Amino acid sequence: MSLTASRELLAYSTGGESGKLCTYNSTMPQLLVSFFNQLLTPKFSLGVLDSGSGEFRWLDLQADQGISGCAGLASRRDRVFVAAQAGGTGRLQIYAMPEFKLLSVYELRHTQAVHSLLAIDDGRILGVGTGNDEIYEYVVVSDEVVEERLFWRLPGTHPGFGDQWHVNSIAPLGDGFAVSYMAHALPSNDDYQSGGIFSLADGELLATGLKCPHSLMNFDGRLYVAHNPGMISEVGGESGEVGGFARGLCRTGSSLFVGASGHRWQSRSTQRAYIDQYEDFVAQGAKVVQVSLEGFDVILEFDLRGLGIEVFEVTPVCIDPRSEYLMPGDPVVERACALEFVAAGYHQAVEVDWKV
């Protein structure tokens, strides 16, 4: 699959410290989609979904050594910021649109299990770490991270105790910020129904009783959040259902785009298998769902099965469809070949070991 060739680059214009902006002759946005836990195919962790044609193409990360997937995404003018899974802390990779050329890679030192990113116009990037319930700010100068410093830590927690409240996303709120949390590491009998949203400024609880809330966003002064099972809600307002495990959220025009994923096939903490039937595994595949901003009615579903199990984030982008960093070829075939290669290597190793 390839993006529609009729989309033409119209113009560049100078815009602030980040330089050029771009627009395309299309009313339907491109969506950058990140995939989490692509353990066997880390090369295929980030791609572009054309919401007009439904076509998807993988992006060349240009630095995929040592990663196992991609998580949070953010953009500011013509820059895209990608949180890549790498070790316990991860890394921040900065790209330039419309080419999606890699500009820099920064190995995070403090943010444990960085989940989501928020780009602020003053040059900072905020990174939310679930592994230590902290938010760090990354100061970016000339497309390089020059400082990583603590921005906020959840009161009453200790960083040495690890993931206690699973603070996982942040959004602007008035002159401050709001964050979402899950509290999944605490003893509980409510099947993870202990998550919520609160204000950093005064600790006010804005929402409680949410199951696995993620991807908190502020649109026109209203907060929206993805939570589960398969829900999207305006905080203090109505809700809609998208199915799957809802995580990843953005707005373009009068629509919201929501990521929906299958369940992990195995718990990372208990090692318990969630899915042991092929039919169930296939049915749990990933998708992106377009819903109306008013009423949350489902408009379209983009089937991404075969590309990954866990969609992590979605965000609008402006990438030249002629970019050399958009991989050619059918994205499902490309990933299938990568999986076949891994399987062949595993089979050969097992066979050699058996013969010996």
C-alpha cells in the first residue's frame, strides 16, 4: 500500500523557532500511529495512516537499534517528538516534517518507562514516566535535548518504589496541567477501576472511577480521555464506545481519532496468558477509530490488524508522501516477512539444538 499520489505539496511558510510549516491539498489528515511492544519487529513501530484513503505506510525510524516499540508522540510546528521504548528509561527522537528526517536521538536518564509527551511552545517537552510516577521536562535547543530535569512528582510516592499510581499522560488545564493515573500497582479488588484525573495545581480530582485512563487531551478548554473497556469520554460530559483497549487520542476538525488495541497476549508481571485461541488472538487486533466530536458516534474504523497488537498513540502530522523515509511496499507483507525471518531463525536454532 502507498499513500495517494495525488496529494501535492502546496507551500512552505516560515514559522517561529522551528522553521518551516507545510500544508497539503487534502481535507483528511495524516495520522502518525505508534505501536508498543513490537518485540519481534522493532523496525516496524511507527507509521502514517492516511485517513482519506485508509492506506498505511511504515516510517523508517532511522535509529531503531535497541528499541522494542514506540510510545508517546508530540508535535510542535514542523517537529515531531517520538518516545521510543529502549531499556528501562527509553529515548526521545526528534524528526523534521515534511520529510520526517531524524534530527537527534537523546537517551533518557531519569524518566522511567516514558509513556506520553507534551510539547510546549517555550521549547520544552514534558515526558510522563509510569515507572516512577514522575514528569520530567526536556529542554530542546537547536533540535538537541540539552537538559532533562524533574518537573513534578506525585506527592506521597517514593521513586525507589517504582510504578505505584501509573501516572501516564498530561494535558494543559488553564494556567496549569492535569494528569491521568491508574493506581494499578496498589492492592485493589476493583479490577483496575481506581484510575482518574486530577489537577497538578491544587490536587483537585476531576474524574474518578476510570478503568485504565490514558491519552488525556485538552481541546478548546475541554478535557477528553480514553479509558476502558474501549471508551472515549469528555471529562464531566458524555461518553462513546470504540471497542478494544482504548489508548491514543487526537482531534482534527470535527472528529476525534482513537487508538484501540488487543489485549497483551501475556501479562508482563504475572506471565499469565490472556489469549490462547487463534481466533481470539486475531479478533483482538489493532485499529484506529474516527468518531464525531459531538456525540462520539463512530464514523469510520481503520483495520490495522497484522501491523501490531498495541496501538499506543495517534497524532496529526504533515509528511510528504514522496519522502524517502516512507517505506515502500505493502505494510502487512513487510511486517509478515520480518516475523517469518524471526520464526525461521528460531526454528533453525531449535533444530540445531535438538540435533546436537
